[in-house]
Amino acid sequence: MSTDSLDQAAYDHLWMHFTRMSGYRDSPVPTIVRGEGARIYDRDGKSYLDGLAGLFVVQAGHGRVELAEAAYKQAQELAFFPLWSYAHPQAIELADRLADYAPGDLNKVFFTTGGGEAVETAWKLAKQYFKLVGKPMKHKVISRAIAYHGTPQGALSITGIPDAKKYFEPLVPGAFKVPNTNFYRAAEISGVPALGEDLEAFGRWAADQVEAMILAEGADTVAAVFVEPVQNSGGCFPPPPGYFQRLREICDRHDVLLVSDEVICAFGRLGTMFACEKFDYVPDIITCAKGMTSGYSPIGAAVVSDRIAAPFYEGTNYFPHGYTFGGHPVSAAVAMANLDLFEREGLNQHVLDNEGAFRATLEKLKDLPIVGDVRGDGYFYGIELVKDKDTKATFDDDESERLLRGFLSKALYDAGLYCRADDRGDPVVQLAPPLIVGQAEFDEIEQTLRSVLTEAWTRL
């Protein structure tokens, strides 16, 4: 198709995700045609640094021929077969490998097509588990404010972003929210000014809010707590020291499952295969997807502990749930090749070796009047934007609209940096580059952000 035809077809027929389609009625859709390493290229040949790894996905970088070849080889041999009472070697071997990577007794792998479906799976599994063990009232879930857990109706209920949910209500009932771990806003979130000065105390307070919610709803009705190791939405909130250890104690005390939603954080994003390893806790279920294949083919999974799986393996019990494409042979083969690449090139260690330099480079931006906070872990960072650094005053809705969608998103892209300017919570710029990058890319990110954010400040 010609360029003009592509533009017209994009508006007429391609309904893009989370997109204001009216914005492309009279302007072309940004169209990416290829990728190589940490860079992507549009149809005019312009190069951009991929500062978001596609969508927190392309861990190993673009254009990895060995991953394409793994898909080609598998498609020739067995392109598709379901896991509904049957198996194929690729799913078996990948499940075995994921179980080996996972901590504790997380040895059972239920494959899905993506992350939202993995979260949906985990909630359904938790509900049925408690019915099987004689606690049928336990069905509620607790998650954190502003957290994103997916778009299926159940996962969307677990999501803590009001604007993401309001058009689809009523949702699945039984999902309740507690404060997140945004230490930059700790005094505001907690209502206790002193907690804004004590990270560990704030972490304990935030974990204790989970227990307070369990008790308020009744421990005999709560099935699971869903948390990301580093919360994505809102701008990369890492856990304070001791937070997950306290959360584990609380869940154990009340017989509540701890679900680690690692759709973004697993597979090297924080420098470990599973992010719970980085923060030294063992959940009951891990949900994962995205980086498992570096995006070269879609797949997701819920990795479940032997204890939780045990009643499903007894007598006539079974889990009446599944997806046609869950554990797809081609995707599983690509995942195996991707994990081979991880090990051969030491991508996890590369992140651990360079995460300090990434943080230090981004923290240079704190000299700008618009930058309030730089936070995150590994290769996963958020930069919170403010209009007054002394008071931490944020932007109102109209200001945020003009700043992010009216200027920043396009300006960063035009300057050659693909990343995310987001206001689910306070306005932030999010960065999660491919795991192959180093200091040269860190400097390019910092310099581009410095230039664009400096201009943004003059426009306020």
C-alpha cells in the first residue's frame, strides 16, 4: 500500500488500543516498520531509541534472528495444538524451565495468551482453590491504588485506576483497594507527615493497610492479594525494605494467597528472572508474560505453588479454565530460545551491573524545576513531573492534558525517543529500555529528556 493508502486504512479499519482515534482523522498514524537492537524505525527511515522496549516487552532487543528462526522451525514441525487434555514437548519443556527458575515450591505452570489472562487465571484459581479446601466464602481480592492488572473483566476489577474501569462497570464484584508504595507521596497518602521521612516505616504502614482491609472485609472472605514487585501505573513504585516480608506474614496469618503480578517485572526487567527473587519473597502464584519471549510471540503464564495446586490433582477435581492459544507451540519454542539467549548473553547480570549507572544518569534530571522524583529499579524507571518542587504540587487535569498529550508525548517522539508520558496518577515519564542497552543509551535518554522537559517548563 502507498503511504497515503496506509494512513487512510489506519483510520478507516485499524482500531488502535487505548487510542483517541479522532486524533488521526486528519493526521498520519506514527507507523513503525522495523527494529534493530535498541532502535526502531518509522516508514520514512527515521530512527528512534526504544525507551519502553515496545511495551515493557522486547528484553533482548529487536531483530534477533535466532528468535525468528525458532518460530519458523517450530511452525514447520507443529504450528498448533491445544493443551486441553493433551500436551506437546515445547509446553512441557518451557513449564519445566519456568518451574526451575521460580522460587520455593512454585512448580505448576498454567499457560495463557498474555498477562491480563494470567491475572484472570490467578483469581479464578484462587476462588476455586478455597472452595476445594472447604472455605467457599473466600473469594475477594485486594490490590493497590492506581495499579494496573489487565483488561479482562476480572483483571480490570483488580486494577486500581478509576478511569480505566468506569466505562465497563459493573465489573466482577469483590475487589478492594489499599494504598500503594509511592514514597514520594507518603505523607499525603498516609496522612502521617513523619512517614514521608522514614521509608521503612512507610513500607510497614502500607503493608499493614492490607491487613486492615482483610480484617474489615473478614478474613474468611478474602482469597488473594495481588501486587506488582514494582508497581507500574503511577510511575514505578518500588517496595520499601521489609514490605514484602511483612505482606507475606499477613497473608500467611489470614490464609490469603499472595499473587506476585510480574507481567512487567519478570524476565530481567529488574535483573532477575522472577522479580520476587530481587526482593526476597516467595508468593503463592506468579503471573507473567511480556518478556518471556521478548515479544517475538505472545504467551503468558500463572506459576502456581504445589500447595495451591494439590487439591486440583485429587480425584475428579480439575480447573475448568483455559485458552485456545495458551501455551502455543510456536510461542513456547520462542520462549525457550529467548531464555537460552538470556543465559548465553547474561542479560540479567547485565542489568544488575548497569542499573546503578542508569539510575545515576536519570537522577541528573533532578536539577530541572519540572522533575520532582526519579524512582524505580533495574531497567524500569519513572520520572514524576511537578509544577513546584518545594511543595510537590502536581498538575491539575487540564494542565496534565496540555503537558502530556498536548506536548510531551509528541515532542519526545519527534526528538527520537519512544517512551511513555502517563498520568494514571500523577504525571510521569516512564522508561524501560531493552535489557541490552548501556551507558551510551542512558546518556541519549537523559539528553533527550533534558531538552524536551526544559522546553515543557517554558510552556507552562
